[in-house]
Amino acid sequence: MKAEEIAKNIVNLLEKSGRIEDLGPIVSFLSDKVHKGEDKIVVWLPEKVANTLEQKIDGTLKEKFGKKIKIEYRYDPRLIGGLIIEAGEKIYDLSLKGRLQRLLENERI
């Protein structure tokens, strides 16, 4: 999978989850964190992906931020689909589990 495809998939995920407006802040936040020397990003996925996909994600992020960053992958099948990105103190929950939880919370209001 090429970097362009990965980016397109992320944009599609944000669009489908009704959170496309979060794309700019996510990129800005991650860029700021990396340029401030915070070089660890944790990516949560529902299951292990192929090493080649992890390498492509690594390469895309390293190219984007222009320096070495450490990307740690963690796995939790309860996410169902999507992903969660942890960068510093900020968490972007783009998982299906998170989306369902937010929908349930909104129904209680």
C-alpha cells in the first residue's frame, strides 16, 4: 500500500465517522509535537497488520515530519475497526468502538 493510499484511507475513515474536520488539527498537532522533540507516537489498531504496512506508515510519518520518530504499534481487538493515535498527551480516537460509545452518550442527552 502506497503512502497516498494510506492517507486516503485515513481521510475516508474521518469522513465516514463524521470527523473530517479533525484532519487539520490532527496533522498540526502531530507536526507540532514532533518538531518540539516529542518523538513517540503510539498507534492502536484492532489487529496486527503486515510488517510492510507498518514500514510504509513509518516511512510516511518520518518523511512528513522530517526527522526520526518512533512509532509504537499496539493492538486491541475491542477497537473493532479504525485506529487510535496517541501523541504526547493528546489522543485521537478514530476507532469504531469510540464512535459507537460517542453515539450512545449522545443518545442519553
